[in-house]
Amino acid sequence: MRVATLVAKRAALSAEFAAIRARCADEAPARLPLVLVVDDDPTQLMLLREALRGTARVVLQRYPEDALSVALEVDFDAVLLDIHMPEMSGYEFARRLHEVRPGAPIIAATGDDAVNLHALNGTGARVLHLPKPFRMDEARRMVEEALA
């Protein structure tokens, strides 16, 4: 990649981080916890934003690489994570997240009956399983439990 392209990408990410911080400050009182939601399904992201309204300030990310970049800049109180994403598995995301934000509770959302919690527990984070499909009140309750 050319240097100019890298510089432009870094500037764009910096602007995005500033916008995220501003949006989080405007959307809900600062006393509410900050939750990162990572899911490749945009509909799921919008539904989770609504489900968590009033419970947490929410940052939505559709792409795991972008979510990791945001996690470098923003300290989240919890992460709600889809396990099956095309760009990167939730397991790999959790491992890499632990490198930059060790200990943030992880809520693993998956339709698998046997989610590999052992692989996620290796991150050192508190891990909760949110079975899919789930109702939005179940997601809200799980986030509240993770934050307790």
C-alpha cells in the first residue's frame, strides 16, 4: 500500500473515532456503560441498538477489523459479538480484542448449540453465551448481566 493511501486511511479512521466518541457522548448520559456490538448483519445491529437504548451507550461495527481499530481507541465496558462472521470468526476477534482490551466481558451470540466457550475463556474475559435466535429483551438482560 502506498504511504499516501495509509495516511489517508489513518486520517479517516481518526475522524471516525472522533465521531464515535461524540455520538456516544450525545446519545446517552455518560453514566451509562459503553458496549461494542459486532455483527455482520446490519439488521441485527439496528435491532440491538434499539434493544439496548437506555441500558448502554452502543457502538455498532459490522466489520471485525474496524471494531478492533475502534477498541484500540475506545475503552468498552462489554462486547456483544456474533461468533460466525465471514471476515473473522468471533473466536479470533475475542483473542485479538484481549490483546488490546484484556478483561472486557464478552457476550457470544451464536445459533450453535455448542459454542466453544473454552476457546473464548482463554481470553481471560468473562464470557456469556447468548443463543440465537434471541429476543431483544434477552439480549438486554444478557448485557446487564455482563455489566454487573
